[in-house]
Amino acid sequence: MIGHGYHKWILILLVLTGVLLRSCYKEEVIEEPEEWNLPERVVAFDQVYAFTDMEEHMLLYTLPSDTIISFTPHVRFGNYYSISINGIELRDGEENDLEEVVVNHPYTVVAQNSEGRNTFQLYFTNLPMVHIYTETEIPDEPKVISRAEIQYVIDYIGEPQTLLFQTFAGIEIRGRTSAQHEKKSYGLELWENRNGSDHSAPLLGMRYGEDWILDAMYIDPLRMRNKLSFEIWEKMWSGKSETPWRTVNPGIRSEYVELFINQRYMGLYSLSERLDETLINLSAGRPGAESVIYKAISWEGGSTAFQTYNSEPEESMIWEGWEQVYPDHLFCWEPLAELRKMVVLDENELFTEKIDSLIDLECAADYYLFINLLLAHDNIIKNYYLARYPDESRFLILPWDMEGSLGIMWNGRDYKTEGILENNLYNRLRELDVEGFNDLLENRWNSYRESIFLLDSLLAPARRYTGLLKRSGAIERENGRWQGVEIDIDYELLYLSQWTTLRLAYLDQVFD
């Protein structure tokens, strides 16, 4: 029988492990906060200040759970000497019993200082939050220095706690079409200091990285199509015993956050990984067999649809609708040029004989099924990546920017449930039935329809996220923040359910 002393040491070890994990994850800014001339803070619970919207007089704090029966945080005042919450006078520097608190419920905070009295509405959310402080206006490019704070919850051996991650960061507006919207998306790069040295961290449990995206999800009335799509892509690969990818998940992950910029609430965002060489464990190869990543960036000219080959590549990072993403220090267009020439120029016999040596047909089949499942109209000619590992000749395909999918177009308008997306590469693969490509599509479709592509499997995450966004109050705050945004998330979920049902029925006939 194991003695009591053994259990005691196991408990101590577990506690120490939790402390070490916390210390490894938490990052502190290099400079003292005073050097940033940070605006006023109001109140902190357990050493983490509530984020403040000074224009709307709103406070927001990430709660460790949806409801806490007896919330007794250690309270610290900011720029005030007297603070009350719903009439309960708080004691600075001590634990205070605030009784029961729940997410998405207004609590009146009255704060007094030498300049007078301010009244705030305090809300608790169960979503992480990001606060960006900048000294200048955020431009389209280049990135400007900022201080980033991320408020999040982590569970230490059954005891959830609210923590704060702090770092320098460079920030800029991102996107082409999306940059024209009132609600902007942002590119965020973690920095060690004001000089812009890269700094890597695993934000919100995602992979280590320095480059991140704050996606506004503006054209998506459901605020989850990008997230849902990449989770389907991840499931398609995670269930395989062998894959051509040198990573567990060949796609981006994302987490919902609520964003503040300079003490102004900006709404619901998705903090997501950036698709780069780190994400898929790509490394440099020997000359002649380099690893490369190309991105299809343009609909025009037919190049990214493999219909045209108009010119030889030059010393530029852009070539006929393609952008070289990796490597970023030298031009390496030969692998893409070879693939394009084969698809566009070669006769059927030579194409059939050699295309399998230049592109992974199993990955191509999965991408074809994936894009057509979602009817992602903007991702068959544009918004996809071609990647090749070092010392490998075959390309792999990765999706990107999936907002215009699952029943909506790139501009957010509803889209039909019928139709098949094609480009010249897939047309030739299917018409010539290269390596039994049509049977491969049919077999894989039938296999996925028994698991990942089941209607309930596709809709379960959407239902879960709908509940999360409603419970947290983030959808209400999103509607209140942006003029003209009136999201009825229950209606949008119903539309997604009906659209997906009809789409599956149509594709069952196509791939039968």
C-alpha cells in the first residue's frame, strides 16, 4: 500500500511543475511601465488589471470560469483612492469578497480620485483579451512599436487563474480588401525591445512564434468560418497514420479574443498563427533542392489557375500572380516554373507520366475535397500556398484565408450550394484520370463522409462556438461597437446548418 508521505511528495511535485510552467510562459516587458506613459488603470483583481474603455466607461476582465459563487480576489486600486462595485466598498491591497459574479452581467463601479468621480460598467468575459498600447497611429505598413498585453486563463491542477502576458510588439494594418473596412485586421510581431528584435512565445496555447494575426472577421456574419475551416483541415490530416507533412498540424490555429487599442474596445477578434516555414517545420535545403513556399495572390492573368505561362521569372519576390514567401533572402522560382510549365505546356502523355513527381496527388486530392466541401470560391485560384520540403521534388498544397466559405462569398454575401470549383491543374488530373485520381477522390470522399464530413461532426464546433460567444457577451459588445453590425448569431447558425446539409447532399451525388 502506498503511504501518505508518497502522496504528499507527488502533490508537491505537481504544484512545483505548475509554478514552473507559469514562469516559463509569463513574459515581462523589458522597460519599466512608467516609460510608456500608460493611461490610467482602474482596478486589479489578483494582480491583473481590468482592461478599460475610457470612451464608453467600460471595464472588462477575463474570469476563470463562467460563474464564481464567492469571488474573493486580492484587489489593487489604480489611479483612484476609493472604489466600490455594486455598492460594496473595496479595500485596496487586500482580499475582498465580491460575492457571486457571472460573465456578461453589468456591475457598476464607482471610482473616486482627486479629479472627481467616474462611473464604469464592469463586465466579466470568459474569452481572453488583448490590449495594444501605441505611441503613434497604426499604419498599413511598416510595423510600429507597441506594448501588448494578453489577459488569459490557465488551469493549474484544477485551480483556474487569470494571468497577464506582456511584451513589446510591432503592429500594422494587414490585408488588401479587408484594410478598407472600418474594423481593421492587424499583423502583430512580438519584439524583445524597442529595437524590434524578434521574440517567440506560445500565445494562448498555440505554437511558438513571433508573427501573429489579429483577424477582424468583419465580412463573416457568423464570426467563425475561418476557424471552422482550418479545424476541418486539421482533422483531415490528424487522422492519418502517415502524411507528407513534417508537422502534426499543417494549418493555422486560432483563438477568440476581445481586443482593446489605447483604452478603446475594438470588438471580437481571432488571434491566429501565421502560415510560414515554422508552422510546417520547413528548413533550408541544399542548392538545387531548396525548400520553398509560394502564395497565390492574384485572380488575374490565369497564372495561379495554371492556365498561362507568359514570362520567365525575374529577380523579384512577385512573379505573375505568385509571391515567394520562403526563402525571403534569395530568389528561387525554378521549382514553381517547372510545375507551371508542365501543367500549362506539356502534352497529355508527358503530363500524365510526370505530374506525380512534382505534386503530391494525395495532398492535392484532399485539398480539392476540402475546398469543394466549403465551396471556398476564393481559394481555388487565389489564397492557397504551395510548399516543398528540402530535398523533395513534390509540392504540397495549403489553404489560407477561408472567410469566404461555407455559404458566403469573399464580400460576405450568401452563396449557392451547388457547383464544383476547378482550375486547370485539377481539370487535367480529372480528365486524364492521372494515377486513378478520380477513384482517389471518390474513396476519400466516402471515407470522410463516415467521420469528419458527417453533418453533426461539421456542425458541432459551430454550435459550441455560438454558445461561447453568446455566453461571454462578445457578440453583444461587437454589435454595440461597430455601426451597422447587427449579428444575429442564432440565425447565422441556422443558415450554416441548412447550407451544409444541402451542400453535402449535392457532393454525395458528384463523388458517387
